[in-house]
Amino acid sequence: MKQAESQKPMAANLPLILFSLSLACSPPAETRPPGAKPDAAAPASAQQPDGWERDLRPVEATNVSTDPGIVRVRLRAAPTEIEYTPGVKTRVWSYNGSVPGPLIRAKVGDRVIVTFVNELPEESTIHWHGVRLPAAMDGVPGHSQPPVAPGEEFQYAFVVPDPGLFWYHPHVQSAKQVGDGLYGALLVEDPQEPQDLGDELVMVLSDMSLQPDGQLSPPDTGGDTGSLFGREGERLLVNGRTNPVLLARPGRRQRWRLVNASRTRYFQIALEGHAFTRIGSDGGFLEAPIVEERVVLTPGQRADVLVTPRGEPGSELPLRWVPYDRGYGSTFKVPEKRLATIRLSERAPVTNAPLPARLRTIARLDPAGATVQDLRLTSTVVQGKLVMGINGIPAGQGQPLPARIGQTQLWNVTNEIEFAHPFHLHGFFFQVVSAANAQGPLPAGPLEWRDTADVPALGKMSLLVRFDERPGMWMFHCHILDHADAGMMGELLLER
Ligand code: C2O
Ligand code: CU
């Protein structure tokens, strides 16, 4: 591929460009959309107050299979109207009429069969983010399958080999289609895991950009500046609800399974006077629980956290979204926002079962003999247009990285841009070896399996990945979907 003609770094234009970006945010509205009827109700907890999660209970998919080892679900993507503001019907895109789409529950080793019906006016697919499935089921048009045309169907069928929280979204015009409401969670449960970690709730975190008329902002709002910064919606959603109320029994542990499904927004969450105990991330449990004051999720990432709300019965704790510095201007005049409210109930406090000191063992990948790949996350202006890429090459124009089954590779990812990029690899988990921001190395986190990891602004991130028995073409890209669509995406060809 030819080098871009103008190599002018985007950073030179940033102050001017970003000055015109509206970073102002409106206060959280107290409304919540009625959404669609749940396909099924989530199991209630005996320990929490009645209806404790009613306000934010996820809509669940209906499993029509009678075979205990098979989960069979239908997902119909279609335009829908949801009332986010009283009296205003916002036109969104949804799976089965709800945003987020229904939560799919499976057990490790189950076969998941999803009939995807496309009733959108444009092509789409479903990508199963984080699931170690065959390349043919990965939902990438051109590599895995042809795109599913309007009015057509496609059947996805794969085994879920790993426990954890995963999610699904289109891989066609992802920024627009995800931004319009197409995303949902897939929870793979492990019947062997320790009992009673806490009363569990899946929370899909996202945002949405509503114009004054109550309709979604156009997907290209702000032009190239919008793409470079990434488009954040001013309305924060938890399972599609604005500032929902979660009832909590004081002292009783809750387990939150979080996924960040927004197209650009990082979620850094904090609960006044409380710390989180994080027990897992993208690829299941950590080796041991760690205590974190704040939990950060880049777009695409998941977190499995325990929280034990405490306080006076009747009092309220705000769950806050706290601005996260992901680069130029991302914290400038950005106020904190309320994400949800925890209301403490009157029920007598309880004590919780002790937490296991160890949750699992993760074998550290061996860098000795690993094949090294150097990747630079780049951004240039070509004939006045923003072009993002990897090693200067935009999506689809370069050669795929080569890999062999059984091989371990060390990827050194260097970020040449003044914005952080959440780097996502399809189909495989990796271990982050090191990370640095512009000031220097960052402290190492716990050993964990990730499929998405942050590369700080003007920083670096190195990862180790071992390629198992699933040949084919796999994508890697920035999970700020505006960046992926602007070209920050590459391919890996895994062969025998
Ligand atoms: Cu969730 Cu290719 O991404
Ligand atoms: Cu990016």
C-alpha cells in the first residue's frame, strides 16, 4: 500500500478541532423507557428485597430448545421505537424489540444456535465478541460469511467453551449499527464455580446520543472531528434504562456482570464510600479477587465485580460515571454523571459467605520463542480526509499478519495518536504483558485473559497470544467503533 501523501499528525490540529466539539452534557433525566416485554424473567434473589432488580432487569432471550445441551434463540434485528423522553418515540434499531437485545444465557460447553433475521433496511451480521468459535461463525462479512441482506436470515451455531460474559453486535457499519442500538449480552455460566459469590445481575452499559427532537444524532455527527474523538452519547444507559434504581439489602453482596457496549465511551464507575472487588474480566475469573476503587471498562471490555452496599436503610448511593482520561480533551469540562441509584432497604443486614482466596490458575504464556509483531496505531489525513490505520494502512488494504496454529506471538502495539485505543482481537484471548502511557510504564495488573485492552494515548501495550486449532481469517481493531470504521482494523491469517 502506498504511504499516505500527507503525514500531518492529527495532534497538530487537535486544540482547534476539539474546541468546536461540544463536550457539554445535560443532567441525567429521570425517565426510563418502557422497552419491550421481557422474553422471560430473571431469577429473583431470596436475600435481596423483593423486586430489587426490577428497574434494570435485563430482557432475557427465550430458549426454545428442549435439549439441555443446546440453547436455541431467534434474534430479529429491526427498527423499533422506544420512549426515552416522555411522549417522544425515538427510532432505534433493536434485536427482538429491545435495547440492549435480549440476554442469552448458556452453560459452558453448550451449543448455541441463533437464527438471525435481518429486518433492517441494510445489510448486517452478528459478531460474538470474545467467544472462541470457528472463524466461519465470527460474523465478519467477506471472511466468515456474506453479509446478511435485508429480509434474509443466517444461522449461527457454535459451542461456548469458556465461562464468562460475552456480547454480540453487528460487524457491518459497526459504529452506526451499534450506536443505533444493536448490541446484547451472552452470559456463559459455569455450574462448577464457587457458590454464592453474590446476587447476580448482568448490566449492559452503553450510551445514546439524542437530539433535541428526541431522535438519534446522525451517525456522522461532527464529521472527521467526530470520528477522531469518537462519538459519545450524552445519555448513559444501564440495560437500556436511564438512572435506574437498584434496591439493596445492606451488607448483602451483589455480583455485577458488566459489559461496555458503547461505540466510544469509556466507563469508569465509582460508588461513594465503597470499593469494588473485581473477580473477572473478558475471559472469566482472575486468579484471585482484587479490590478496586473504580472499575474501568473500555468499549468492548467486561468486568465481573462484587459490591456490598452498606448504609442507613432508606438512604441512597449514587453509582457514578467518572470521566476517564482517554486522551486529548476527554476530561475537559466533562462532569461526572449518575449512572444508577442504589437504594438501601430496611431488611436486617446479613453476613456473606467468605470469598475464595483463589478463583483459578492461569498459566502465564511464555514469551521465549514468541514470534514478534510490531503494530502502530496510526492516523493521517489523505486528501483532507481522516484515515486511521494500523502501520499506516487502513482496513482491508494491507496484507494479513501471518500466524500458525500452536504458535505464540508477542504483539507490541504502539499508539501514535493523542487518544487511547481499546485494542480488540477476535477469537482469541491474550495476556497483557506491559502497558505504558506517554509518561512511562503503568503498573502491571493481575494476570487475566483479555480480548480487548487499552493502548493509552501516545503509549504502548504488549500482549502475548497463543493461537489454537481454529484456522481462518481473524480481525483485530480499535473498539472505538468510530475509529474502526475510519480504518483502524487489520487481519490475521491463521494457518496450519
Ligand atoms: Cu466487538 Cu470486531 O468486535
Ligand atoms: Cu481507537
